[in-house]
Amino acid sequence: MRTFLRIIFIILTFCFGIAAIKVEFGRQELGLFDEFKQIPFVILCILTILLAIVDYKSFRTRKTFLNFLPTFLAVLFLGVTSYKKIIRNNINNERTVLKVINQAGANNVLEFDFKKSNNYVLTEVNLLGQDVYYGKYKRNSDTIYLLTNSYDGEIKTMPKFGIISHDTLFWYMFDTMLIETQD
């Protein structure tokens, strides 16, 4: 019975660990039901504790550290997802140096929040909330280059660079956006 229970815990740990990693490394959907996306992480925490208890009981009888391998795997899943949560939280809490929003009547409803550490947060507003994407940028005086992004939303092509002029950001072959705050 213990072997069967251990196998069930290992399979559930794999499933919920992969689900938690997919949630953390995918786009962040904020809206009405965004708290439900934390369910795989919470279940993974509970499974890790249960697996540690079962592995410890197995270790007491067999005296091999290989019994803790599933627990170490669960802790690895927790570590990777926690690391991504911490990185995202640090980016969100950084000081904003430039924030641009769409002009009224624009095709796309986007908001770029350029942070001090050359990271940016792209927010796309939709009917039930918003999707949040992260990327890196480089700024040379009045030109902004988008180096990387995790965008996989509605827009087919994202801009590669834009030029700042007074209170406007002119993206190359993309919407013109207004500067809301500039540091």
C-alpha cells in the first residue's frame, strides 16, 4: 500500500509541478479568476510535505537516501516556481523610469512600463482583465530598443524600436503612444 501511495504522490507531484511551472513562466492573466492560477502551486506545496513524510518513513526502514529523490524533485519544482515569483515581484516593484500608454482610439490597448533595471512590463487590456508580459529593453537618449519579450497575445508583430519626442513615443511601424510619466 505504501509503494502505491508513494507512486501516486510522485505522479501528482510531476503533474502539479509542471503545471505550476507553466503558470509561472507563461503570460500572467490578471482579472476575475486570477487567484485560481495559484492552485497548482498550493497543491505542489502540500504534496511536497506529504511526500517528505512518506519518504522519511520509507527511509527509516531501508536506510538509503535514494528514498528522498522524489522529495528533492518536488523541492526543485517549488524552487523554480518560487524563483520566478520572486523575480517577477522584483521587476514589478522596481522604479519606473518611463510609462507609455495608447492614444485615444488606438488599435491596440497596451501599456509599457519601463523599469530602471532595463526590464519592462507590457500590459494588454482585454474584456475580463489584463495580460502582463515581461521583457528587456535598451535606451539610447531618445530611442528605445525592445530586446526581448514574452509576448504571445493578439498583436502579430511587436515594435522593435521607438523614438521619444516631447510627450510622445513613436514606434517604428506600430501605434504611436503617449508618455504618461518620465523620470
